[in-house]
Amino acid sequence: MSTHYDPTNEKLDRAASEILANANHHAFIHQPRTIGHLMEELAELALALDGLHEHPPELELIQLGGSVINMLRELYMSKENN
């Protein structure tokens, strides 16, 4: 079984869709999108991988990915406005 990306694999497409949906859901929530926020999400992922967090690793990865997308969006918008 290969672990390389295959664009025809529906499970991988589902993963990308869930990350984008998370980013879109949180796009207008005014939460700090800082490196500290990303580190917090990463710490929650580490805990989840060890079974020590209330959420499963998949959800933590989705939230981390959504946060990264929104940070990129903010950076792009900031550059367009300058």
C-alpha cells in the first residue's frame, strides 16, 4: 500500500475538503492567527496522537490545516492592501 499522494484517491480528496471547510467555517471568527496559535494546535495534535486529548488526531490535523490556510489568506490580503 502506497502512502504517496494519488489525486484519484477519494479519501485524500476528502481530507483536503475537510481542511478547506474548516478554514472557511473559521474565516470570519476573529481569533488570533499567530505562530503561538499554530503551536497550540500542534501541541493538541501531539497530545491526540498519544491519546491524551479529547479530540482525535484527524480533527486536530484538520484544525491545524484550516488555521494555516486562514493565516495564508490573511498574509495574501495584507500584501494586496499594501
